[in-house]
Amino acid sequence: EQRKAFVANVTAQVIERHTVRGLDKISSRLDVNDLSDEDILKVASELASVGRKRDFLTDRQQKLRSGKGIFRGIMGRVK
């Protein structure tokens, strides 16, 4: 068990180190400060279709949770 935890920790550290390495060369705070508001919105915003899908899935999740509560309430009364 300790060996598994050790291997998992070392693996995570190596992956994180290689993921982060070089990010400072991609862009810096100065580069971001020089961007226009329009360019920042282009970089940071999501596609409208992604937002619509997220809204749809959030609504579906809420309905499923509500239905689960109703179902459990009905099943509790049946017993």
C-alpha cells in the first residue's frame, strides 16, 4: 500500500513538473497586460454552443436530482 502511494505521488509530481515547465515562455503577465479587452475575451471566453450545452446539462442534472428525491419519497411511503 505504501509503495502504491509512493509511486502515485512521484508520478503526479513528474507529470505536474513537465506540464508546468515552459509555461512562462508561452506568455507572461506583461503579454497579457498588453492585450486589448477584445483579445482577452477571445482567449478567455467559450463558444456559445459550449455554454448552451452546459446550461442544458445543468438543467438536466437539476431535474434528475429532483426526480431522485421524488422517487425516494414515494418509495419511502410504499414500505
